[in-house]
Amino acid sequence: MSDSTLFQKIHQGAIPAKFLARRERCFAIEDIDAKAPFHVLVIPVKPIPSLADLAEDDGVIVADCLALASDLAREHGLAKGWRLVANVGADGGQTVAHLHFHVLGGRHLGWPPG
């Protein structure tokens, strides 16, 4: 397990986290450094480094992640709006080399974000 990513370790239970959902291909946890009243991470079980590293057969995984994000937004009352973010690479703000989507909501989210 030493080569596992942070998110694989969380999924395996080696690192504690507050899970909001678990599905076959993805799971959702609360972000420990929340930037909005609602801030969760939707993470594929498969350790894909980033969106830049998607393989042709990863489409179903990404679709499941997006569906989970939408379900969570609906379940948590974000009808007025929410944001989905995937950081790619160091300049894009990615700090964990395992694809994940930030789902943010619960307040007005300005633009530009960074």
C-alpha cells in the first residue's frame, strides 16, 4: 500500500475521512479545507492521475463521478447553483496526483475563481 495515493488510502480505510457516498466506481468525502459551506470531493476508485491522463475507457468512470456530484448537489439543497472543479497539474492547483472533482456550493460563487 506504500505506492497508494492519498485517496486510495482513504478509500481503503487507512486514513479516516467523512464519506458522503460510496459507489462502485467513485466515492465522495468532505474536503478537510472547505472553501464553501458545501465542499466535497468526488473521487474515482481507479487512481487516474488527472484529467490529462484519461484513457479512452475511463469515460464511464468520469460519467459516474459527474452523476454522483449532481446527486450530492441535489441531496444537499444546492438548487440555486453549485460549481464543479477539477484541477489539472501544478499550475492548475492540483496537489494530489489522483483525479478528483470539487463540488462547491451553499453561497454565491464569484467569477473568476482564482
